[in-house]
Amino acid sequence: MDILRSLRAVSEASGTGVVDWAKAGEAARASTEPGSLDLTPADRRGYATDVRDARDRLREVAGVDFAVPDAIEVQNRHHWIDANLETFRNVMEPIEAAATPSMPELSRVVNTGSMAFALGFLARNVLGQYDPLLLADEPDADHGLYFVHPNVVAVADDLDVAYPRFRRWIAFHEVTHAAEFGAAPWLSGYLESRVERGIDGLGAGGLDPDAFAELQTAMTAVEGYAELLMDRAFDDEYADLRRKIDERRGGGGPVTRLARRLLGLGLKRRQYERGAAFFERVADERGLAAASAVWERPEHLPTDREIDDPVAWLARVDP
């Protein structure tokens, strides 16, 4: 990790955009140790086996056929930064196009530093990622499935959990997201349209609260269903893993907690909690098949009010 090199990269931000994305990536990599990607043959077999077993088990439990992405990558932290830099750029592009900062050079340096901070922080904390490639330049590209190996190893050690068991737990979580998008072919387009509407509103100097509300509610359903399904499908004891992961989501030192608030990760934790409570109630009342009915069509998504009132959703949808 080279903080001075990272700061120098940010200070050298140039060009005509609001963010110098090349320098943001350079600064994020400089401030982040890549971590070891020295995989043993057992590690490689383990990731492949975990993903395959998770796919088969989730197909059985959820009753839905879906494909695991061909692009399954075991990455270090720098690989994750490179894989997500384009996603950050695509999300920011409409805002950049509409922005007219009064001090463009200073603004570019500040924004480049902000993006570098976000990329570096996330690269040091993400364990796995299912990437539906929202807003991708190539919409027909295969979805991605990534595992940040140094983080998986480090967190397993920090939580005092056997690494192979923890790796399998993470694989089940990420493959569950693949199952969701496989069960709902419309979901990628639905989320993308809400992102685009919200970003277009911000870029025009306004706000589309309905688009952001619909996006947040849909993501609450995505995260909550994943929590339910992986708990029902995981082929080992998981209570200790669930407890330790929940504690980790809210833990860390003051700087880490501040970074999570700044990056909206507290909101993501709330999505996990609200969504999981909704689906647990639905599954307890009507079974897992009823919970899976959420993905039959967009109209079956719960409203924000229904997330906290599953009985109202059951009455409306009657799965």
C-alpha cells in the first residue's frame, strides 16, 4: 500500500470530465494491498465445487432452473477494482455530462479522490459479488461471478471460521443472486430502468423519488430473498456464520463505520434485515414456493409498505 502514490495520482487528475477514471483506478490500487492470489489446486477445486454444489442445491430447493455465469473469477483486490471501475463510470456518466462545476480542476481532483476511496474501501471488504452488469456497454455480455480470495481468507480467519466452510457459505450467497436473476429474466431491465431514471433526474438537477424508492424496495427484496434462500439451501450448520456475519456488518472501528455510512452500506444492512424478515414471514405462512412468487412478474414485487407488512402482500398477490 502506497498512500503517497495514491495521493499523487489523485492530485494529477486531468482531462475534461468530472472524474479522471484512470487516476481514480490508479489511486485505489495504490492505497490497497492486492492480497495473495496464490491458489493451491485444492483452492481452485474448492471454489469450482462450491459454486457447482450451490447451483444444484439451489435449483432443488427453490424449484427454479438457472445458469451460473461462465465468467467465474477468483480475484485479488486489484482485480476487483479493475472489474468494477467501468460500472462506477457508467453510473456516473449522466451526472458528469450534466455537471458544470464552478472550479472544474479542483472539483475533478476531489471527485477522483472520492471515487478512489470508494473503490479501495470496497475492494478491501467485498467477499464475493454476483454482477448482473447493469448499465453495461455490452448488454448481451454474460453476467459475472467474482470471489475476492484474500478477503475471504482474511475474514474467515478474523471470524475464527474454517476457511473452506466460510468460502462455501459465500459461494452459496452469491449463487443465490444468480438464482434470483435466473428466476426473473425481467429483473435486470427493471433495476436498470430505475437506476437510469434516478440518475437522469440527478443529472438534470432534479430528483425522481419514485425511481429511487422503487429501486431501494426491489433491492430489499433481492437481498432479503437471498438471505432466506441461502439459509434454506446451505448444506451445513449456519447459525454461527449468520451471527458472525451480522456482527461484522455492523462492526469495525470508527473510521470503518464512518466509511460505511458515507458509502451507504448501513442502508444495505437495513435492506438485508427488512427483506429477510419479510421473506421469513411469507415462507413460514405459505412456504418457500410462495416466497419465490415474487419473481414471477414485476407486479409481484412488494411495495415499501408491504416489506414491513407481509400479510398485506400475501393478501394482494395470493401466491
